Amino acid sequence: MAWSAMKDMELSDEDKLDLMAGAIPCAGDQPDYPYGLRISLTERELEKLGLKPDCDIGDIIDLRAFAEVTSVSTERRDGKDTARVELQIQRLALENEAGESTDPDDA
């Protein structure tokens, strides 16, 4: 399988409304990104990666991962096809991008 292009996974306003369907609306409670895209690293994982928890909220981390496909399912509901692929991250590398310049003249 070829690598995909880097894409912003932020939910659109329409996607957020779809997620709210059937829920009691509360302003500001809708996430900007889908639930399943958040991962947590504890001191154990940070130690394995040789990192200290010295980053700041809002820092950008360059993340590279290998994940095993653990489940694939497709279903037709109300005439629409749905799909779900579950991945188990097995190998991970991180780099803090906060100190790197995005100016091509600095390369």
C-alpha cells in the first residue's frame, strides 16, 4: 500500500452536526477531531522513546508509526455503505517540531 498524502483530519461543521444527532447539544462540547485519533503516552512510553514530558500544550510533534490492521468491517445501513478499519500501533517514533524552522531558506 502506498503512503497517503498528509491530510488535516479536523471535523467539518457538518460532521460535528452529524455526531450531535440524538445527543443533547452543549455549546463547545463537540471535538474538533474524531475521538479515535487521540493517543496518550505515559511516562513508560515516553521513557521507551527517550523523551521527557517537557513539551508545551500546542507544540507540534512529528509522529511516525507502524500499526497492524486488527479489524476490517463494512456494513450497509439505510442504503449507505459504512466502513471501519482498526489499527494497533506497534512501533512509534516522535520528534518535537517546535524548535524547527519552516522557512526553506534555513535548510
